[in-house]
Amino acid sequence: MKKQSRFIDQPFVVVCSFILYFIVTNDGVVTRLEGSILLLLALLYIVYNILVAKYGKNINQYESENDKDDKKKSKELGKTKVAKAIIDNTTKFEARFPVAFAIISIVLGITLLKVGGDVTVDNAKLVALSLGLSEKIIGLTIVALGTSLPELITCLEAIRKNQADLAIGNIAGSQIFNILLVLGASSAIRNIPQVGGYREDIMILIVGNTIFAIAPFVSDKHKVGRLTGITFMLIYFGYMTLLVLENLNMIQR
């Protein structure tokens, strides 16, 4: 893990987790003011990343083996071959009207996300009602797992291709934006009530993020090893088991 991930991104994920815990346990409501503050933090984080990308070259002095391989391959290919490879992988319309193509892609992507979100939420409610499950359990299991599958696939592909930084960035970034941007935007539009029941679940999040933040400092090579991964899997399946048992007890009552 590079310096930015170890010293900034992952610690900030832990901070965001604690902010979420404070909001949830404060009065059981995520207010519009709190949502606006979360949105402001999201904006500041975006600005920070832009500045780091432009000026912060020294922050990631540590180079992974993957970085060295990429630089070597880039030199071997040469600028002309790289440019030709990019052009060959684009459509004629995209090459001729790149801005228009980008705008159309964004609008289409947002539209499909809206449709997919509606389908997921509506059918998750049907599953909850038909099985006698609470909406909280469905949200923490089926919906959470379903919406995390793209991130899982991205991380698996990144690790398979030895793109560790992409995987770490995806994990940290998704959590930061889920807490600051998604929750912030939702609560800024309308207060979100009755969130006090999620304090134990958020504690699991804090524990997991803290372990993940400490892991690279334990290893002398700044790695997150298999033991940490296995520990996370055990915690997750243990957590899922507790959720199911909790729901069964509620049904019996």
C-alpha cells in the first residue's frame, strides 16, 4: 500500500466511520444539517484528491512492483503505439465527438442506475415481506451484497492483474463516498429517521476499518496479507449469522 493509502485514505475511512457512528447515536435521526456537513466533507475530499493528483507526486514515493512494471511496459510500447491502441479501442463516433459521447454515456449511466436502484429496492421489499424478514435485515444483506458486487468484481480483477492500488482505492473510496456523498445527499433532501438501531452494525464497520488501517503497518512490506483477509471473511460470515439469528428471534416473538 502506498503512503497516501496508509497515512491518509484509510485513516480517513476510519474517521468517516466514527462520524457515521456519532450521527446515528446522537438522536437517531440524520438531519438535513448533518447531511449538508457530510456533503461538504465529500467535496473537500474530492478537491484534496484533485490537488494530490496534480501536485502531490512526493506523497507516493513508494513504488510497488506493479508500478515499475507499468513504467517499463510504457517505455517499451512508446507513445505512438499507446496512442494507436487507444484509438483502436474507441468507436468512430467516440473518436470524432469525444465530449458528446461522454455526455451521452453519463446520462445513460445515470438513467440505468436509477432504474436498477428502483428494481433492487422494490424487489428487496417484496422478498422481505414474503419471507417475514425486516427491511433492516434485507438492507444489510441482500441489498448491501448486491450493490457491492461491482466493487467485489473490480477488486478481484485488480488483484488478479496485480493492480493493488486500484483495489485499495476502490475499497476506501466506496466507503468514503457511501458515507459522505450518498448518505449526505439523501439526508440533505429529507431527514432520515429511526437510524439508532444501526449502532452495533456500524461498530462492526469501525472494527473492520481499523484492522484494515493497522494491517499495512504491521507488515514490513506494507502489505495486507492472507491472514487479514481470512479474518475479515470470518468476521463477515459471523456477522451474517448473527443477523439471521436476530431476525429469527424477532419472528418467533
